[in-house]
Amino acid sequence: MTGERILVVEDEPAILNLVREVLAEEGYEVTHATNGADALQAIAVGATFDLVVLDMWMPVVNGWQFAAALTERGLRVPLLVMTAASSHAPAYARDIGAIGFIGKPFDVDQLVLAVRNAVEADGHVDGLDRPSADRGGPDPDFGAAPA
Amino acid sequence: MIFAIVLARALRHPEPAVIDTVVFFGAVVFLVATGVAQLFVTPQGQGAIVLSVVRGTVALSLPYLLLRLVDDFALVPLVVRSLAIAGGVMGIASLVVFPPPYSVPHVLLLVAYFVVLQSYNTVRFIGAVGAHVGVTRARMRAAAWGSGCLALALLFAGAAAAAPAWQGLWTNLVAVGGAGCGLGYFLAFAPPRSFLRYWEAPAIRDFLASMVRLPAQDPILRIEEVVERATAAAMGAPNVLMMLWDEERQRLVAPRLAEDDAQRAPQPELTVASRVFRDRRPLAVLDTIASDPANAEVYRRLGATAVLAAPIMVDSGDRCYGVLSAFADRASVFSADELPLLSLLARHLGGFLQRREFVMNMRDLEARETATRMKDEFLSAAAHDLRTPLTVVLGLAQLLQRHLRTRPEAIEANLEEAERLTEAAQRMWRMTDEVLDASRLEAGEFTGERRRTDLVVLARDVVSTIPSPRHRLEVDGVRVEAEVDADAMRHVFQNLVDNAVKFSPAGGEVRVALRSVADEVEVRVTDRGIGVPPHDLQHLFDRFYRGGEVGRRGFGGMGIGLFLCKRIVEEHGGRIWAESRLGTGSEFVLRLPTGVTDNGGAAG
């Protein structure tokens, strides 16, 4: 399973680098952003992603706002919550309809596993929960959501 | 009847003032009794003369005896006393030398002596009315009335001798005067309970009113001041002392005298007070000098000749909070009667102190609960914030492990990874130090000494430690000095600058401007960042507040950091606030007094 495009959104540079490195070694194509606004921008310029690894507490645009903005634009990207508030991780994931979650700190193997599961499960969930037509569908200006 | 009451009291409290009262009323009773006896048995010959002389003697001694009563509450000049005695002795001698029937001038002379002296007594009683308050005032007024009536009655008796034509009129007037005198003295010297209560009511009402207005959490010194003033007003006593039992020192302590306690020992009010505290019963010592001659000098110096003391306790329960005592340099004739009033006030005070104890305990409990909760919150926030560097350390360590297995030959790359791991671990080390610092500050341990510090230098120092090539950092100001705890203030600057950098976009400018304004210094940390919405602005300095737009909490973020900044700044007697508009940036302003305000520097 290689070649999937993953966007890592994390404001802490050291963690961002770590995650990028690990995922790149696994063969994923990794793009990054340091806050929700930059991440939206990356999606807006037409990139499509198979998964967004999303930190929740970030300056400028946080994880919730990022997820809300995606929904607002009718974009459907699988999200994986990555948070230091480990005990709240499931709740955060539910908040934004994420496909999975991982707490910080994590074992590298755990991260890899979580990302792999998320990417693999995506097609399945996507099929079940496609954005409905009345919500506008994919916006051509912002690139299509993965289908 | 008055005699019976005062006699009963004299047997209970054999004080000089009370004994004087007994002698006076004893004399009155003798006159009345012999007068009544004459209606039934008319003594003949020699007996009649002797009785008449004795009655005259006793009657003439009345104004002098009353003068002694006056002397008990207000000093009577020696001249007056000598003249009174001389006049009395001469009068009595004249009775013996010129036996009855008495000539008119003789009688008039005796009446004149009596009336003049009695008028003097009346005037002194009237004077005492003004000098006293509450019950004593009412009783002094009654005594003045009684004395005045007695003087008038004698005047009329004299007139009867001078103008016997209107004998009937004079007899009636004498009777009216006598009745007035009796009523006045009755109310003054042996008032019924109901009268006392009536007179006490306003004093008690005023006392309760001042206790009700007194907040229970006020400092004890303030409470003592109010209590003593209210008690003095109610009792009409010149000095009132509230002493509380100090469990630690195992002795009674007057809060306001706690300082110079040692040099006041032995305390006369303490000896009476400690007896009262031990027995849990009110006590009146109307002549401390006589009862404790060893400490006579101290009593005199304090003006504590007469001491009334009552235990401060509530009706229910045997808890005694202390002793409330009233003392004066002269015992009023009625002093002993005021003991029940003092007891009543002391019981009300006991109720107040009990309520105060409840309130204080409750506040202590709340403060402890808050402290515990804060500690818990702090701990969880610290644990949360340590997860970030820990994530990096753990991740890098595992990555290195993996690489050592998969590419052991790539020594350079693996070494570089090991270096990153070391760096990450060092960052975490710094962070744990910060957490410890924060917890130390949190616990209120501002042990740092305040020294005159150039805040501009401090600001440059802080800015130089921030590795942010993405921002333009600027410090503006020349030699702005204040007395601060440099370590604590560095914490504040670090926090504000970190925040400004964190919430500024790349290339944004962060400016620290310092200047002196009158006797304050002003520091403004300005950024062109995302700004703070108005509804967050007012909560920015609350503990653990996370602005909706800001998102992240932590020491470097907007959680504990600003709360601690506020604490430190306020500890220095300064203020901190934020001004901001969403989208255009924020400005954090802090003002500090230049110098040490009061006890800061010397105490360290």
C-alpha cells in the first residue's frame, strides 16, 4: 500500500518533521501544513489527499474549524485526529467525523498502523457516507474530493 | 425597703461605695422608724430630749453621708468636705448645748446648713447626669431629683419653723418633697428590674446595631475596636477591653495590646479577667487597689480602680471566647448593678464570635478546596504540555532504532538522527524546568529578591533567546529601570514575546516598547498577528482560558502563561491588560511602579 497522498497538519515543527519522516519511509506521498488555514489553502490549490493527519489545538484555524470549513465547501477528506489530549481523542474524532485517532505520544509502529488502517478503511466509509447532493457536492474550484 | 435592697446588695458586694449607700439609707430608715414610733409612744422627760438630739444628729449627718456617695463617683474637693464636716459637727453640738425646744434662728441655721450642703449634692448629681450615659445616666438623674426634693423638703420644714401660721401648707409641702425624695432615691439606688431593663434597652439596641453592621470576616483588630466602642457607649465606661483566649499561648490576649503585651505585665484587668475566664462567671471588683495592693501602682496608671468583667460565651455550650471588661478610675455608685448588662453584651459578642468562626472556617475550607483544584488542574495541564516534547523524543528514538536495523551502514544519517533525539530530549529538559518554575510561582513562592533592574536589558535578553528568523523582533527604549524580581519578570516578558511570535504570521513584526511614565514604567508588547476577539479579551488572563481563536493551551500558549504573568505583575504592585482588534494584531500592556511601594525591598 504505497503512493497515497497524506496531508499532515501540525503546528509543532518537531512533531511535524517526525510524522513526515515516518510516513515518507512507509512510502506515502506526504504534504504538510502548520495550521488549519495553511491546510485549507493546500486543498484549495487543487491537491487531493487520501488522508489528513490532523492536530486539533492549533493557532489561526484549529482542527474543528478546519473540519467545519471542509464540510462547508463540500469537500470530503478522511481525517485522522492526532492529539496530546489523549483521553479526549475519541471525543474529538467524533466531533469532526474523523475516521480514526491517535494520542501523543505514540509508538512509531502505532502511528504507521493507524494511518494504514485509516487509508484502507477510507474506501469503505466513503462508500457508506458520501456527501449528499443537496450539500452541493465537490466544488470544482477547490479540486474534487477523493471518490 | 430601699435599705433592705441596698443592704442585701452590700452583703453580696462589700465595696466602699455600696457601704456608703447602706449607711445613708440606714440613717434614713432610723429617722423614719423613730418618727413612726413617736406616733404611738411619746417619750417623756429626759428620754424625749435624748431621742430628739439623736434624731437631729442623724438628720444632720444625712447631707454629709450623701456627700460621701457623691464622692464615690466624682471627686469632692477637700475644702467642701471639711466645711461639711465642720458644719455638721457644729450643728450636732448646738443640739446638745441648746436642748429643745429649739429657738427659731437655731432651727433656721441648721436648715440652712442642711439645704446648702444638699443643694451642693444635687448640683453634683445633675453634673453627673451629663457625664454618664445609658442606665447610669438615668439613675443619676433620679438621684438628682431625690436630692433636690430632700433639700426642698428641709427648706419647707425650716419655713414651718419661721412662719408657723401656715403650718398646714408647710406640712403638706414637706410631705410632697419627702415623697419625691423617696421615689427619686428608690429609682436611683434600688431600681426594680423592669426599670433597669427599660433604661438598658437603647444601649443594648445600639450595641446590637453596631454588631450587626460589622462584617464577620473583618480583621479582629477592627472587630475589637467596634466592640470596645459600642460597649463603652452602652456601659458609660471610660475604658473597655476585649480579651480573647489564645489557645497557642494559653492566655488571654487583647488583640490591640498584643504588641506591647510583655511590657504591660502584670495586667490588672488580666488578673480579674483570668478569674472571670476560669470561673465562667461575671465579676465586679470595685476597688482593685484594695483587693490587690501589690499591683496598686499599675492599677492607678491604667485608671483601673473599678473593673467589671464578663465571660464572652454563648448561652449554649461551654465554649468561652474570652473576657469583656469595662474599667474606670472611680467606681460609680451603681457599678455593681451594671454587671448584668455587661454580661448580656458579652453574650451577644459571643454569638457574633461564634458566627465569625463559622464564616472563617468556611472560607478556609473553600480556599483549601480551590488550592487543591488548582493543583490538580495545574498537574493535568503540565502533563498535557509535556506530551508534545515527549512525542518527539519517543518518535525519534524509535525511528533511530528502526534505522539502525534497516540501514546500519548509513552512519552519518543515523548519527544525525541521534543528534536530533538529543536536542529533543534537551528541549524537554528545559520544559520540565519551566513547569517546575511555573509550579513554584503558582504556589506563591516569590522568593526572588527585588532589585533595581533595567527592563530594556531584560527585554533584549529575552528577545535574543527566541530563535525566530520568520519574525522581526524589536526592542524599543533606553534605560527603563524598576525594582523587580528579575527572574519572575523575565518569565513575564518571555511569555508575552512568545505569544506575540506564536500568533504572528511569518514576517510579522513583534515590538517591545518600554518607557517611564511618572513613577511607573510601561511595557508594550505589540504584534501584527491574528488578534484577540473582544469576548476573549476580558478572559485572557484567567487561568486555563483558551481563546476560541487561539486554540492551544499550555505554558508557551495562552493557558497558564498569562495567568501567571498577571500574578507576577500584580505581586509587583502593577497591572497588565491587553488591547486588540481581530485581524490587526494585539498589544499587551503592563505597568509597574518604579520603586518599592511599601514593604517590598527591605523584606526581600
